[in-house]
Amino acid sequence: MNITSAKFLTSSPSYDKCPDLKMHEYAFIGRSNVGKSSLINMLTGNSSLAKTSSTPGKTMLINHFVVDDSWCIVDLPGYGYAQRSKEDRKRLEIMIKDYILNRPQMTNLFVLIDGRHKPQKIDLEFFDWLGENGIPFSIVFTKLDKLSSTAAKKVTGDYLVSLLERWEELPPVFRTSSVDKRGRQAILDYIQEMNLLPIQTE
């Protein structure tokens, strides 16, 4: 897939305020500071599309970006950011889960994991919740340019082995870097394949 245009559409405070679109939506989520905005910009080839920040936890709304006037990237708030207030964390949790459970256009949820780290309890619990609710999702390891190829292979491999202790089979897995663009074509090819499926709108 070659992307020719990507533009910001709107920000929404809740799933029921999201735009009424008849397009496939691919949502991206992860813990704060996982490199979500950088990955979205890398995928679309637009370095200023999603706003990146050195301060984690900036995304507080559901952000829609239209790609090639035919499908959407959805930037969801990060989860697990401890410096947010308890009220903000609860509000964002409800916003995220409502979107994931109730947005029929969401064709796949890409869950981003910092490829340098071992499995975190909050991520594992989130995977389990997705599985329990039958949500189609993929795992995206990020920031792999910060590791040698050998280390990246070992760390991500060990991570997946640990998941198989909880899961009978793994979802699709992508290994990426926003710096050297690895994994970009694999994700775009996967989206192109999913775009062939019927669009769910209700």
C-alpha cells in the first residue's frame, strides 16, 4: 500500500461523539511514551500529522485521521500514566473501553509495546481483557532501533514466549521503528488486506 494523503479529521471526547463514518478504522493504543504518535507519523509519511511530545500522557481525546479518503487511523489516549489524577485515569479508561467495545467501524486495534522492556502487568491485563471481549488486535513492538538486531530478536521473542503461557495462540505481531521505518510496509500491507473486509457500521 502506498499512502498519498493523510489528514486530521476531528477529536472526540467519547465514542458516541465520534464522526459517523463508513470507513474502516484502525486504532492505536499503548502505555504513555511508547512512541504512538511517532509510529502514526511514520506509517503515513507525514511527520507532523500526530503531535509528538516529550511529555507523556498528552493525548486526552479520541483523534481521527483520514488516510487516502478511504480509511481512518484512530489515536487513542495512552493508558497507565501514573501522574494523571485518579479522576482523569478513570475517565480515560471509560473513554477507551467504550470506544473499543462499541465502535463497530474499528477493524483492528494495534497495541504498542516498547520493545526494550519485559512484559508489564498492565499490558498483560489489557491483552487478557481484549481476549475476553473478542476484540481483534495486533501487537506492535516499537523503538527497536534502540537495540541491536540480536537483542531486539531476543527481547521480543522472550516477550511472545511469555504470552504463550497465557494464550493458546498469538495475534499478529509487528516489529517496528519510527526511526528506520522497519515494519512500516508489513503494517500497511495488513491494513490493506483488512480493508477488503465488509465495513461494520452498527
